[in-house]
Amino acid sequence: MRISTTTELIDDSFGREEAIRMIARAGFDCADLGMFNDAMTEGHDDPLLQDGYREYALNLRKVAEECGICFNQAHAPFSMNMRVWETDPAAWEDTLFRIRRSIEVAGLIGAPRIVVHPVQYMIYWNTDPESMLNKNREFYRLLIPTAQEAGVKICVENMWRMDLNSKIIRDSVCASPYEFAQYVDTFNQDADIFCACLDIGHCFITSHDPANAVKVLGDRLEALHVHDTDFFRDLHTCPLTGIIKHYDVADALREIGYQGDYTLEAANFLKPFRPEFYQEALTFMAKVSRHVTETANL
């Protein structure tokens, strides 16, 4: 099985090109291009939002190929105010522009899939589950033409939310693996380009067993966000440094015949270190990933 990790945080200190080189030197087979930095969600300073974005994206692909790796997936912008959907048509078009651009970029860099977060309950607090499914179906329909033209599949992700009163983490859209499966199946009625990206940490902090979620999703599961947590916070740190049973998750992946990659979304593991130590930390993360996958014979 190929192992991968996100460019997130590394590119903040070293730029995207060097982030790709560092990921390759660490021993990863692939990179996940994170496009949810501040420059992609606000303003237009990111090169991927400017006129030369095609050449820029193709150069990133070239850098990866020169390093002997590829982009196995990408991640669209998020943390944008989705309330503008109903209140500010111009702002909503800008939001769609950024997400569509990220899908196009995924195609340019050769990533077969891109994660696009669903619209969540934290925006529509009192909305019933059926209405949320319909709201998200409407949202993802807006992205289908761009994805089809780019030749990219859209990965839906399981989410969490913070209760406004208790400050306790609760289920959000697709937190339940059964609801998650329903979402993917429903969206594929419109266009067979949707799949599941199971975020192992999100699953755990919403009190759902990640290994069971893998089995429920079955062949809908084509991508992963692997990281660890203490159960109380969405830590996004290195596997086997928290309390998630990653060996059990890997065994479940083998059981369903998972054909995707083992992709870390654990950039917070790097945060305690100074940037000059990132390379060593990345190498450790790659070794952990390889150990878990090989132990499960993936």
C-alpha cells in the first residue's frame, strides 16, 4: 500500500515545491495537496488563484515526478462562511470559484480525487437530517461539471461540530457511517463521481468506531485522513501517539479489500518542532505509516 501525507503546514514554512521534496525524502510515496490555507480561502494572493495557475500547478506535478512521487489526492478550501449561500450571492459565487478552482488544480496535478467538505450542522443548527442531505446534494451538484471536466472524483468527508452550549463535540454531517454511506450513494445517483474519505480522528471523537466505519463504508471508501487524538480534541497528530487503535483500523481495511492509499492528515504533529526539524519528524511519520500498513499486510 502506498503511504501519503498532506503538504499542510510544511508549505507554510518552505513553500509548496520544497514541501513536496521533503515529503519524498521522508519516504512517502505520494503527497496530498492541501489547498485550505488562508490565501486560498481569503484574498487572491495564492498563485493557484491567479492567471498563471495552470503553469504553476503543472510545475508542482513536475516537481513531484522528479522526486519519484505523485499526488494521490488533494483537499479543497474550507472554513469559509457558507451562510453566504442564502445571504450574499456575490460572496457565494466567490466561494464556489475557490472550490471549483481547487478541483481543476487537482486534475492538473494528476490527483484522481479531491476532498470537499460537506455543508455542516454548525451552519444550519436546527436542520433535520433529511433536509441536510438535500442541502448537501444541492451543493455537490454545483461541483459535478467541474469535476467531470477535470477527471477528478469528489470525496465526501465525515465531520464533527462543537455544541454551542456544552462545548462538547457532537455528530455533524456523515459522522455516522450509515449516514455517510447514504450520502455517497445518494450523490452518485446524480453522477458516479463520489466516494468516501474516512477521517479516522473525526470518527473517533464523535464516538464511532473507525474500524466499524471502514466495514460499513466498504467499497465506497476510496481515501483516508489518518491521524490520532486523545478523544476530547481533534488533534490531527501522528498515528500511534494517541489512543486510536490504528492496528484494528488497518485490519479492517485489509478485510474490505481497501484499494486506496494510507494518507496522513497529521500536520499538527509538526507544530511543536522548529521548521528545521520538520524533515526528521516527517521521516518518523512515514516510518509509522509504513509500520502500520505492513503489520496489517496492506
